[in-house]
Amino acid sequence: MKFSIITITYNRAHLIAQTIDSVLNQTYQNYELIIVDDDSTDNTEAVVNTYQNENPNKIKYIKTNRLGAPSKLRNIGLKAAKGDIISVLDSDDLWLEEKLEEMHAIFSKHNDVNFIMHNLQRFSEIDRLNKPYYNFKTSFYKDIMQELLMCKILAFPVFSMRISLLDEIGFFDEEIVEGQHDYYLKVASKHKVFYLNKPLTLMRRHKGNYTKSYDVIHCLDAIKSYDKLYHLKKLDLKQYKVASNFMNFKIANFYYQNNEKENARIYIKHILSNSSFLDRWYIRANRLMLKNQMNERFSI
């Protein structure tokens, strides 16, 4: 069983060596690492080339013209993959050395499992946060659609899947900027997901990889995904409205916190226009939150 590891990167010369080392140090060694470089302007190419020259059978390097679209870059990596299993690893994150061995054991034991995700830990240059990110108490194999819709599971790059899923699910939607949440939803609409309650990825926290404005992009991408699933009849109207309004509230809150009240009002109106479809508890909760956040009266 061979793994194809997809890593997309842009101007990560100062970090990508650690990421590559975490792959080379895996206890399971049957893999290829495909690095797709979005036309970096720093020393990323030279760093990767050094590793590639030392590990020509392990590392593939693809440099593109500047695309600025993670979904497109990941698709380039997927199309170059020759393995049986696809795994993803961002160029500023790290794997524990047993990551691939754990994935191999599950796929080998359970022929019906096509998609695996696992827990993670966050870390910074200063310290490692010892608490696992997800608070699930055990591993499971089940339908995770509801957890995804309510953001109990976030679509971090901690998944592995059989490459055969590409024939059924397809590639990342290139109309969606990030695409990971959309892909999780597409998989979850057709398959149960195996969750391994072990933190096998260390996700780096630093100023360069996360801003609240980027969170808005994720929320807008999620709403696009809900639109698609609703029209494909994978979500009913209630699920669609509740999930969309959950994201609309997050966006409105972002704009309010940044003193952009007119933009906040746009997304508040989206929530209010859909309020008749929401459960009574959700209406009450949102009314309280909206009044507290916006310090204004809204008639629901």
C-alpha cells in the first residue's frame, strides 16, 4: 500500500524543511511526497530541491504559475499521485512519526473504510498545546454530516482516503477557494468516516497562516457547499437553513468586531430572512447573541 502525500506551499522556505523531515521520519516508508509550489518568490524551491536530490524516489516537486487557489493546487497534486492512498499535509505543519503506520493499519484491517480523519494538536514556535483539538472521547466510524454542518468537526488537513474515491467524489471544486470543507461534505454525503482519536498532526499557529478575514473566506466557502448539497437533495431545507445561518452569524460577528457594521447588517439580514425555518431554540439563542453583539434591537 503506497501513500501519495499532497503538500501545497507558497513562500515557506523557513518552515518546509521541518515538514519534509516529519515525512522522511515516518516509520512506514512506502510513500511519495508531492510538493506543489504556487510560484514561491523566496528560497522554497532551493530547499525542496536539496531534499529531492537526496531522496529522488520519495519527493516530487511541481512549480506552477501563481494561482493563489489551494483547491487548484491540491488538484494538481492529486492528478500527479501514483499511490493507493491520498494524504494531505500543509507546508507549515508536522506529522508524528507513526502517522502513516496508523493509517496503513486501519486501511489494511477495514476494507470498507475509505476515508480517515484523526485528532491533532496545535503548536507555536514557543510551545506545544498538549490538549488535543477535538474533544471526542473515542474513535468512531459513522456518518459525520451533522457534526460538519454545525462545525463540531472542522475540515483541517488531517485526512487520508483511498484514491478510488476520486472516481466517485471527484477532485476539489476549483470554484471554492479553500475547498477542504466542501470535500469533507461531499465525502460525508455518501460515506461514513473513520475518526481516529489520536493527535497525529501538529498544526502550527503563527501569524502567517491564520487571520479572521481568512475565516470569513472559509465561511463563505461553506455556504457555497451547503447550496450545492441542498440542490443535490443531500440536505433538507431545515439542515440547509440552520447550517447557512450558523456561518452567516460567524461572518456578521467578524464584521462587527472589526467595526464594519454595514457589512455585519448584510449577514444579519440573511439570518433574519431565514429565521422562520429555524428551530425555536436557535431563534432564541441567535436573538440573544445578536442583541449582545450588535447592541441593537432586531425583530425576529
